[in-house]
Amino acid sequence: MKPARITWSKTFVDSYRSKSKPHQRAIDRALRMMAEDLYHPSLRTKKMQGVGDIREAHATRGQVLTMTLSGTDVYLRVCCNHDDVYRNP
């Protein structure tokens, strides 16, 4: 599925800016893949368990992006470490 539009929250931007350069590059690469195919196998996009309609995609093994979907639009919520994402998606 190719999203029509990708937007991001202030929380996402703040968490992105706090990442190291290698993590930012990995997130950039994931966003490029997401723009072409939200369910690209490398992203491992899936619905998060127990948190409503929030989905997660992996930039790396340790870096996770959370998002909500509205039709074909994607709203990025936060990018953080794998262990932290489940505390506050």
C-alpha cells in the first residue's frame, strides 16, 4: 500500500532530532521505504497489541516508529528504542 500522505507529530520530530546520526539515517531510509510501500518486509509493519489502532514499523532492530492510519494517510507519532515504545506509543 502506497500512502497518499505522511505527516508527523511534534513528538516525532523531537524524538527524531534527539537520535544519533546513524539512527537518523536509518529512520530516513525507513521513511523512504514507507513512502513507496507501507508494508515493505524490511519495515515489519504491524498493529501494536493492546493499544487501539496504533501501528509500528521498524527502522532497525532497535528503532521503532509508531503511527496511526486514516484511509491512505499516515500520521507518525514517535520514533524511539524498541523497549521504550511499549511504555508510551
